[in-house]
Amino acid sequence: QVQLVESGGGLVQPGGSLRLSCVARGLTFSNYRMSWYRQAPGKERELVAATIVAGSATWYGDSVQGRFTISKDNPKNTVYLQMNSLKPEDTAVYYCNAYGLRTQSQYWGQGTQVTVSS
């Protein structure tokens, strides 16, 4: 059974930082593209950042480019999202996503709330 378990969300002031973690269980980590998405109230879910576990390629949404960094720890089956210079518009539920490059299977975490407010 595949599980994606996120942690690290919370309340932070504008300009602050947070690091999200996602531990992937029950899958072969190296066969996946791992991504972070977010969804704010009343808005569609949007891609924030993505990385190929078996390689070095990364992608970022325009709104987070230069502020957020996605990274991974393959032995720990974990992907991180370091978020710096946070803005109120970054407030959303952040979801971890695993997409199988061979199987096209897709899995989602339960989401973690990030709130940026003074």
C-alpha cells in the first residue's frame, strides 16, 4: 500500500521560511517523479515544484521560482520543499504527489496547511 506522509506545515510570518517533508512508503522511489502542489481556497490545485528521483531535473512554478527549492533524500524515500521569503499568497494546503514514470500511477498525500500571515 502506497502512502505519502507530509509534515512541516504551519503558521509563519511574511518573509519567513518553512520546510515541508514527504515520506513515500510502499513504492520504488527511484521510479517516480515527485512533486509538490498547492491549493488555496477557491482556487485550482497548482504545481509548485517537481523533481525526477532518479535524476537531477527540477521544475518550479513561476510564482515560486527563486524562493522555493525541491530536494530529495533517496535512501530515506523523502522529498522536501524548502520555502523561503514566504508571502501571504503562498497560503494554501500543500500536497505531495508521486507519479510513476513507467506505470503512470499517481498517488497523493493528505496535505499540510501552510499559512503566511502577520
